[in-house]
Amino acid sequence: MNQLRQRTTYVQSIPIVSLTGEIDMMSSAPVTSRLAELLDRKPPALVVDLREVRFFGSEGIRALVETQAQADELGVKFGVVSDTRVVLRPLEMTAVDQLLLLFNDVNDAVTALKSSF
């Protein structure tokens, strides 16, 4: 079983959750919980960095959609960072890429989200 690792750092008071590994049925619950916990603190924005994700299936998509819905309810800007086909292709195929703010790197995400405060 491949473990999913998550690390939270902060850039200009914005939490950045970096994930490494595989997001699947077994690993998505802790990610969803962590993102919900961070959103409950009502940060100015939240960024999820998926550039190190090697598998991204329906559970990963569900986690992002749920996080986006919660962020919208709380008025928190939410951005997703990925530059890999592993993540971007499933998002495109399900049209979830139209729902999310997608960025190629963390700095772009922080700059764009910070400008919308």
C-alpha cells in the first residue's frame, strides 16, 4: 500500500497543503479532514499542491469538489496546484477543472488568490 503524505506550510498567512503519493479510497479521508479543519479556521485562502501526486482517482476529485463547496460557503478562496497529467486529465475529463482555480505553481496561486481579497 502506498502511503499519502501531507505537509502544511504557510505562505503569507495562506495554508499550503502539499500532498505526495496516491489519493485513493484509503487515503482521501485524512486529506478531506485536514482541508476541512483548515477551512474552519477561515484563512484568507487555501491552496492544495498536487504536483507530487502519482495517482489521482475519483476520491481525489470528490475531495476537491467537497473542499471547494466548503470554501465557497465560508467565503475562503481555494486554489489547486498541479502541472501533471495524472491530476489534470481526470479533472478535465469530469469538467471539475471548470469548477476549480488551477495553477502551475504555488507562487502563482498565492499571488492570484491574494489579489482577490
